[in-house]
Amino acid sequence: MKNQILLNGDPCDICSRIKEIDENYFITFNLLENRFEVHSCEGGDTLCLCLPYGQLDERTLDKTRRTRKENADKMIEQMDRENELLRQRLKTQAIEQIREVIDENK
């Protein structure tokens, strides 16, 4: 893996604790993208997750657990619920703005 540094240890022991989630997981630091990544030695493309954090900590483990393929259906359902709430909120705001314009023009 060109431009990647394989991490074997870190202050919070995330590199070894991530193996509790999946024994095939390992963490690298991508020098080109300047980010931490979770990979799996299972399958062809090893990249599983790009981490949005500048350091390895408990958030890394939480995000890795949440984004596992076994949780994909739950994640999609949650995104659908959140998108529906957002659509409703935007619709309500649009209706309120239209009412304000109508009231101003009376």
C-alpha cells in the first residue's frame, strides 16, 4: 500500500482494540490524504473506512462499529428518517416564508 503507514500502536491502544470489532481490521495513515483509515485484510479492496478525526480515540471505535456492513440496513433506515425530517422542516419553513410574503403584501 503505497503512501500508507501501517500503524501497530498508538497511545489509546486503538490499533489493537479495533481487532476486537473484527480481527481482520488494521489502521493506516494515508500520507497523500493526511488521514487515518481502517482497512481489512479480507477481500480485494482493503479500505473500509476513512476516519474524519485527526487522532485515534474512542470515536474511531464507535464509528467503525456503526459503519460495519452488518449495520448497513440500520444506517440506511436512519438516514431515510433523518432525510424525511429534514424535508418536512424545509417544507414548513418554505410555507412560513410564503405566508410572511403574503402578509407583507396585504
